[in-house]
Amino acid sequence: MTISRRDIVKAGVLAGAALSVPSILRAQLASAVKRTVKMVNGNITNFDPYSTTAYKTVDHGLAIYDMLFALDSKLTPQPQMVEKWNVSDDKKTYTFELRDGLGFHDGTPVTAADCVASIRRWGQTAGGKMVMGRTRDVSKKDDKTFMIALREPLEILIDQMADSANYLLFIMREKDADRPPAQRVTEHIGSGPFKFNKALFQPGVRYVYDRNEKYVPRHEPPSGLAGGKIVKIDRANWEAIGDMQTALSALQVGELDFVSDPVAEFYPMIENDPNLVLDDLHKSGDNYFISINSLQKPFDNVKARQALLHLVDQDAYMRILNPNPKYNRSITSLFGTGTPYVNDANTAWYKKGGDPEKAKQLLKEAGYAGEKVVILQPTNWPQGSNTMQLLALTLRNIGVNAELAPSDWAALVERRSNKGPVENGGWSLYPTSSIDISFGTPLSSERLAMNGSANGWATNGEYEALRLRWADSTLEERKVLARKMQQIWWDSVGFVFLGQTITPIARRKTLTGLISYPAFLPMWNMQQGA
């Protein structure tokens, strides 16, 4: 991302032209430049938010789609596309009426039929399966009204519709939503505050979002993902720049306005630049962990998975994630570090420095016979890439035939869906992360399931029976359930934590108004200048 001679010449031509036009037009040109925000926010290959848990896909969804309900800054559900709703006396039938002014980017109105189809599709994801399991029917009453008829009362229905972890309930056109999640939506048509600019889209290079001039925001002030989604820019350009030093250099000279997930080694440079801000935008730590393929050797054996649990030295990984210990914290509870359900059940495995000898013993008991362990290494995600290099080294040190498979994150997301053996393009381990608060929502967080649907495909019937009791439990009852679930989880080992670190974003001081929300990046409300 450098300024070329052609750019300099072009700037000179534009400057000369500006001198020859009236001052009002010059002001409009300047305003147009200010209203384009240039960002580095990762790469996207799968644009369908119902078929992947990738954060950047969710960010894309937040830009172009809208939601029936959304969480505010206090994580409380608020109506978004819904104007009003009521519940029958037996608490089994919910009736929802859409607000006025809702329309898709292709000019067609949003109808109840679109909502019904979208709810049914969402109900096939980890976020909606529990709800649909208790639902008798989802039906259209008229063009603006639809109903959800339950088999039994479900007090948390609105909560689930607003907060289903990475599978948010986005409303799509009926013809797009009328397919299973595995069959991806390829059209980028929603009713949200931004429109996807297909003409300027360059796969793997640039993603362009234009203000939806016909979007009608709610009247409430913006709060989290709820409230009025007022777009204060004309265009947002996402640049897919894999090299962090290049991205931050562009940020320093003003070619970029925003960089997500800067590498920790550059924090001092950002903090010392008078034009930049290192901003803890998400207000929650990122929990890093290793996803484990429990279908293929050697980790189809629980002893091999337990070996990983004992092998990992969280302090070593956190030093890679962020050399400054003030940003880091170890994790021993399945429920993270800051949720109401954090507990110490079955955490004796944790040992500072790890326990490689115990890991070797467990691998021997698992009957490990030198099978290749393929570790997916995301080269354009430095934190993930560096931690997997350390993992490969520590596995080799205890005799494991570990092999790194480097690729960008988008290719990793594609490959991780392969359930086959490594010889057929499968995988053994890969790094990922999720915001800490998501570990407090086991019903809607796919990573906390053991029903064979999450990446890694772990299964445990006893654990699942406890997890499904969550919906009908009080806070205190959930705390008891959490201890029992954690006991089973660390015996079975669905994944292995590497530690927690705070991951701020970097921005120019001229970019203001960004919405603070865990994990995701809503683009409404942000603006150039005061």
C-alpha cells in the first residue's frame, strides 16, 4: 500500500481541477473524500452468515442485512425490524409485526414471508436448533405479521433471536433463505444500512460497502447492535492486506483509517504516533484455543486429546500473542474468565509450563503410532500462525509427526469443513479465537456443543443432555449445570485453550463514532472528523 508516481500525478491533476471549480463544488468534493473510510478488516470467501462462524462474515452480514431483534450495549435484547409483538396467555404463541419502511436493496419490500424463511434457515444452525426443536410452526399471518407457535413455553425466545453467538438471525429475501445453510447464498442483497458494491468487489483484495440511501433507521440512539443504524459515511472500503507492517505503515500516512487486530509488537509504535489510537473497541478479551479433529487419528482417541491439554503451556502462547503481560490471562474454565459461570471444576490438568512428560505418557496410552498430524497455519493471521508454529515444535519434541499446512485464513475456513483423513485434504488441529462473553452462552455457541456439529465434531451425550437443560434453568441452576458440564468437557477435551489476550484495534484519530461491541464491527455511526 504505497503512494505511486501515478497517484501523485493524479492528485496533482485533481488539485488543479479543484482550483477551477466553484468553492461550493470544491467543498462537496472534499466532503466526498472524507466520507470514504478505508479499512483493513480481513478477507472473506464465504459471504453467507448462516454457513460459517467466521467473524468477518458476520461483519459483512451486519453491514448488508438487518435483524428482528439485536443486543444493545448492555447485551439486552431490543426490537430492530420488529415494531411490536405479543405473547399468548399460554406463552406458546408469539406474534410479531414489522415496522414500516423496510426494503431490500433490489427495491422489493421486506415481508413476513422473508422473515419466516429466514427463521427456518437460522433454525438449522447451531444458533437456532434449540429454538426450532421447541417450535411447532413458523407462519405468515399477513405481509407485515408472522407468528412462532411453540410446543412448550420458551422464556428465552427473544434472547435467542437477538443473541445466537456467531449465527445471528439475519433477514434475507425468501428466495435466498429458502435453502439449507450448507447451500450458500451468493447474492449480496439484504435490507441493511449498507449495500455491497459488486462492481468494485475484487476477491481477496477489496470489499466495498456503500451507504444504503433508502435505509430507514430506528429513532432510538445507536447502542451495541441495536438502536438507530445511522450511516455517516458514503463508502467503506475493506482492503485485504495480509502484511501487518504494510497495513500499519499505510495507517500512519493516512492511506488507511482503521486496522483490526494489529500485532502486539506494533502496539508501542501505534501508541507513540500522535495521529493514531490503540482502541479496546470490543471491551472483552479474546480467548484463543485449538480446535481438534476428533473424527480422525490420532485425536479420535480421548487420551490423545488429553495429551494436548497437558502439553500446552499457556504462558508461552500468551507471550507470542502479546509480549506485554498486562493484556494476558490464563484460562482454566470452559466458561472463560468473565462470565457468570466461571468455575474450577476438573481443572487439575492446568500446570504452569505445561506437562510434556504427562502428554507423552497419554499419547503412548492412546496407541499413537506416528500418524501425521496436520496443523492448519493461517499465514495472514499472525497470532494464529505464530502459535501454530510453537504447537508444531512442542508436538515434535514429544515425538509427534507434526506438519504445518500454511494458507490464508479464508482457505483455512474452507479446509476445516473437510471431515476426511489428512491424506484426503483433512486436518488435525487449527487455531481460532472467540470473544470471552461468548463462552457464557452454551445454547447458541457452537464451540460449546458436543453434538457432532461443531468444527472438530466432538460428541458426548451426557454433556449435551446437561447443555439442553440450560434454556429452562435459573441463573443459580445454570451455575450448577456449568460445573457438571465442565467436568465432562475436560475429561473428553472438545478443544484446548491457549490463553486470553486483549486485542485492540488501531485507527486514525480522525475516525470517530465507532460502535463498541464484543467481537463484531458494526460500521454505522462512524465518521471522518469530529
